[in-house]
Amino acid sequence: MPMPDEMYAEAKKCIQEKRFADAVQCLEQTIQADSQHVLAHETLAGLCFLTKDYDRSIQLYQRVQALDPRNTGALVNVGAVQNKKKEYAAAVKTLRLALSKDRRCPEAYYNLGIAQRGLHQNSMAVSAYKEAIRLQPNFVEAYTNLGNVLLEMKNHSQAILQFRKALEIQPDFERAKIGLSAALEQTEQAKSAISPFGRLVDMEQVEKMNRAVAKRLQLTPQQRFEDREEVHKLAKESELQAIELLKQIKEELSPIILELSRLSSEETSGRVWEDGLNKCQEASRRFNLHLENLNETTDKLTEHEKEIQRHSE
């Protein structure tokens, strides 16, 4: 009987030849022979996704993560499959778990943007897509999705900018072409709605806005209690992140900077200087992570306030 690695190699060959049914069979046999074969689980999960067997795909990716807890990609893929199933709340939870393990994963932010857009949390989706782009500046899909969200938010000029950036990276990217065309068309429609004598007053829209303002923040006692609990939780999280940031400055960054200052006047050894600079760079990296965490929690507070305003309209 072939060894597991031999069966896995045969499965890869089948995939290259587009014999996917044979590949699935080889991978299932590989897993049966070696229940801890990470690559076989991961490859089979991808094939199940392609064949729309989403539940099996999630099960296999979760198995990969259990076998290799450091495999953040498996968690991200679970979130991506949950998005495909339109289980957006579950996807947000999964992807935030992935980001707690690796905050510099652009694919996690990209899929988080998809989930948040699915939950109609467009402002948060915009932030997620922008973070994905910051971490991976040539992420053409992220630019395109960001453009689509901005288009939904009627921010036509910014949507056009994002679609054009996507097409600068990949001129033949069809989804970006479609998005740009829609954004340009909607921009023209918005312009044509303006009278040549100036913008006319839409009384129906004015009345709608007045009613929204009148209803704003008229929450039930239970909703107010839940709101206070959520704000308290987010504020406490921000406080803890700030304390952690200050602690790291006091206990790690400051001593390293003082040590570098001492070396500048006393030490001539290049090796010692190199060690000191490496420590400083590592401490700076951790400082930036703490700062990102603090910014994320404060952004959550801001977004919560926006959500309360929206739900009370």
C-alpha cells in the first residue's frame, strides 16, 4: 500500500491535471492512513470549497488549525467559507480570533471587510479593507471591494479612486472595471439631479431627516442598559490597552533608549551596537502592536456610537 506522502503527491498530480475527483479520493486515503497529515487536510479543504461542500471545508480547516495552532491561514479560510455561506456574524468572530494571533494578516482584514459589509457595518468594512491594503499595497481585490462599499455609501469620488487604483495594478480586472463604470454612471446621475438654477429642495427628504432626528436616541430602558454595558466594556478594553502601552514604554522602550544613549558615549564595539539596535527595533515593533490594539478599541467605541445613532433613526 502506498505511503501517505506518496498518496498526497499523487493527489497534487491529479489537481495539476484537473482530475479533481481522483484528487479527492487520494486525499481521503492519505488522511485515512495518516490522520495528522496537515497538508492533506488543507488541500482537501480547498477542493471542498471549490466544489461548494462548505461544511466539509470548514470541518477540514478547523482540523488543520487543531493540528497546527500557529496556522492562522486555516482560521482565515474558515472565516472565508463562513462568508460564502453568508454566516457573517460567525465569520467576524472567527476572523477576529485570527487577527488576535496575527494582526499583520491582510487576508484576515479583507475577509473581515466582507463579513462586516454583509452585516451592513459599512464604516467598519471600509476600515478593514484599508488595513488590508496598508499591509498589502497591491491587493487588487481589496481596492475593488473598498470601492464597492464606498459606492454603497454614495461616496462616488472615493469609490472611483479605489477602482482606478485597482485597475492600475491589474488593468484587466473585470470586477474593478464594472465597479468603475457603475460609479461613473451614478456620478452622472447625481449631477443631472441638480437643477441648472441650483439644488432644489426635496421636501420629502427634509421631512424624512426631521423625523429621523426626532426619533434619535429614543431607546428603551433595556436598550439603554445594553448600550451602557457595551460602552463600559469597550472603554475598559481601551483603558487596559492604554495601561499596557504605558507599561511597555516604561519597562522596555525607555531602558533600551537609555542604553543606546550610554553606548553612544562609551561603547565602540559594533557588535554591541548591533545587539542594542536589534533590541530597540523589536521593542518598537511591540510598541506599534500595542498602539494598533489601542486604536482598534477606540475605533470600536466610535463605531458603536455610529451604530446607536443609525439604529435609533
